[in-house]
Amino acid sequence: MRNNYRREFLLASGALLTAPIIALAQTQKRLPVLGILSPDPAPSPEAIAKSSFLNRLRELGWIDGKTISIERASAEGNLERLPELAAMLVAKKVDVIWTIRPAGAVAAARATNTIPIVFWAVAFPVELGLVDSLARPGRNVTGAAWFADESIYVKRIQLLRELAPNARRIASLSESTSLPTVAGGMLDLKPLVRDKLDAAFRNLGFEHRRFELATVADVEPVLAAIAKWAPDALVVPANVLTSLARKQIVDFARRHRLLDIYDAPDSTQAGGLMSYGIVFLPTLLRTADMVDRILRGAKPADLPVELPSHYELVVNLATAKTLGLKVPQSILIRADRVIE
């Protein structure tokens, strides 16, 4: 009996002694976790496999399931779900949150002021309260901004005027006039963008009307309202809703023979007439580099917000031909890509 007690004591004491070693081994085996918070629909497995962002992480040594674990949270186009999804990632104690667009970045920043956040495609990050300044973010957030300044919007209007000197009416699809900020208020976009855009429309001789999209359900009624107003041209920004409704919008523009211009080349490739905007890939890859640096010990507060330096003009000549439109040589020689 005494030997049995001694054996149990040795087993118990041995377990206590080895417990810290086992815990340490488990700690060492824990992979860093990257949380991906997206307002957009979840990508297919094929799209994930082709993702430039994930490929860049792999090049940097971060392989899902081997050297890093990735938690994905998609709002599927329903922005109201973003706070809940951001809170879920925080509860899972991810090491970094990567997110996209103002809604995703603000939801993440509201959910945590300690977990590092890297954003992509966010306009006005200072005004939204995400960072103290572009050069020195000063908080747990950094990333890549959508544009350097609002002149990119004006450039699209100038391109339309150059393309169609006689066009008079121009419609634009628009998001809300304001965006939620990290502090809980609303950022009024009118003095930041809309006043300057309205002045550009007037100066270039356009009669302009803005049509606001708030939900996916608004797409068909809004397009019907545009058709009733009968504009000559249509300006389409890149956002969650226009991305989800890309085919509807492009098909609508073709049926009504509109001169359409977009932020993103995807719509031009899908049959749109023209696009002018940032080249996505460089800034997207820079956010992967930021995630890498943070996982290796850098602080978001010390990583300057990246600004795009490359812009791309894409012209769809096949669409121009269906419209009976001759694209000016002045535009063609500046085009980065021409779709025949």
C-alpha cells in the first residue's frame, strides 16, 4: 500500500513538473492568427487560392495552416453585420485584423483599440478617426488609402467631357452622404468631395443629378429613375453595392446607350466603356507587407499609411463601337489598357 501511495505521489508530482513544459510546448505550437473582415461576399475557394494578398503572405512565409491561421468573417454585403463580425474576431483573440473599405475599418477600430488593424481601400482615414495622421498613425490602425486626394473624381468627369463634347446630362450613382466614424459620429462627405464635384460638373457644362444607393434592393428602382431622367452619361463609384450589382449596372448602361465611367477596371472588362482609378495591386500587396511586419513585431502606430502612386485608364473599344462612338486619339494614347 505504501508503495502505491509513493507511486501516485511520484506520478502527480511528475505531472506538476511537466505541466509548464507541456504548456510551453502548446504555446510554441500556437500559430499567429490573422482575422480577415470583409463587407463583401465571401470569395470562392478558387478566388482565395488566386488571391494576390494571400500569395504575397505566402511569399513572406505566412502559409495558412502551417505558419499562420486565418479566420475569415464576411458580411456578405450587409454592412449592419460588420460590428458583430468584428467583435467575433476580437473574441477569438486574433493577432492582426485585415479589413477593407471604410465600413470594415471603422467596425474593426470600434471593436478594439489594442489588436493591430491593417486596412485597404479606405478614403479619408484621418477624418474617419482611424489614424492621427497619414505619416504617423499613432494608434493600432494603419493601411493603404483609396486615393491621395479627391482630384481623381474630377479627372473622371474631365475624361467624359473629352470623350463626349456634346454630352449635357450626367448621372452618378452615390453612396450615403456621410460615413460613420470611429468616435461614433458621422463624417459629412459633402464639403470633402461633393462640393468640389458639383463645381466640376458645372464648370464642364454638365447638368448633374446624383442617385443614391443605400441597399442592394435599391439598385433596380434607382436604375429605373436614372432611365426616366434620360442622361447622356453615368458615373459609377467602386463600393460594395456597385460591385454586387456590376452586371446589372453595365447591362443597364448598354441598353440605354450611356457613356459610363467607373472607378475600377472590372466593370470595363465586363462591358463598361471606360474606367479611371488607382491600380489596386501595389497598395494591396503593401498591406500584406504591413501584416508581415506587424506579425514580426512592428507597431501599426509607426507604419505610415500608404498612398496610391499608380493610376490606370482603361478603355473598352468594343463597347465604344456598339455605341457608334469614336474615342479621341488624345484618350487612346493615354490609356494604359485598351480592350478591343
